[in-house]
Amino acid sequence: MIGHIEIAPSFFIAAGVVLMLDVDGILPAAFIAGAFHELGHITAIHLCGGQFERLRVSAAGAEIHANMRLCSYLREAVICMAGPVASALFAVVAAAGAAASGWEALYLLAGVSAALGLFNLLPIPALDGGMALRALCMRVFGREPVVLKVVYLIFGTALLGLGLYAASVGGFSLPLIIFAAGALAGEHLQDCGKTECSV
């Protein structure tokens, strides 16, 4: 653990495998885009009165732990959506920089950042969209409605199906399949209550 950042061994294994298969140089862009995405969450945590505790990075992605005792469910939803908003803003800045400078690598960075932000908007429990939706349901209904679990199941199954389809036509979608299967199995479900929130 370095300061407030914990890097799991699985991250290094996954990064090594992806680096070997990364012929287009997407991995460095993904690291940079991911850093700005998580910085958006951390900034929102501080602005909403929460206390950032640690960032854990593993093969399954990044997970922020924060003390949210003073935050309402509405603020929790704002914190969850701050990552995709930061990704969108970073994509716009990178695209503008590419247009102004002609540096093609910035277009790649803009595309990866936009894709990361859009992917995280999916209403799946482990993603920002799913956690924001849960927080809003808790705010409005005081509990998780059954329909929320149905939405999680539909989108998780669709994501798994997309990964399997991409694998069948020759695309490299192993990370997508593993993530979707894990989300469906409930391995990433966490209680995003008032003491700790994973965003």
C-alpha cells in the first residue's frame, strides 16, 4: 500500500496479460483515463462532506472506500456520477487538444476516456450507474425496490451476452466476460451504506 493507494497483485497480472495483447497502445491511455475518472470521485467525496480513505486497484477495476456518515443518499449519487462526468470532461479536453495540436494519441485518449465514462453509466451494481441508481432508490423509497434487482440482472446478462458474442466473432472480450460474470454472481455487490461507500 502506497499512501492511500492499494494495488492488488491481480492488477499486475492482468496488466501484464493485457499489455502483451495490446497492439494498439490502448493500455497507457486507459491508465490515464482511469486516473482522471477516479479523481472525479475523490474530488466529489471531499466536496460532499465525505472523507476519502483509500483507493484499491485490482484486476476487477478500481474501488474507492470513503467514510460517508455525513453524506445523504443524494450526495452519494452525486459522488457516484462524478467519475463519468470527469471522464466526459477529460475526453472533451483531450479531443480539443488533439484538434489544436494534431497529436493523434490525444484522440485515442479522448475515445478511451469517453468509453470508460459511458461504460460506467451502465446500471450494474459494481459500476457507477448501478450505485447511483441504488442511492437514488434509497433516497426515494427508503429501500431497494425489487425492480432494481431486475434491472441489474437484465443489464448484467446483456453485458455477458455481448462479451460472449464478441468472443465468438474473434474479438478479445475476456475481461468483459469475467466482469459481467462476476457482477451477475454478486461478487461486487457491497453495502453502500452510511459508513463506507465503494465508488
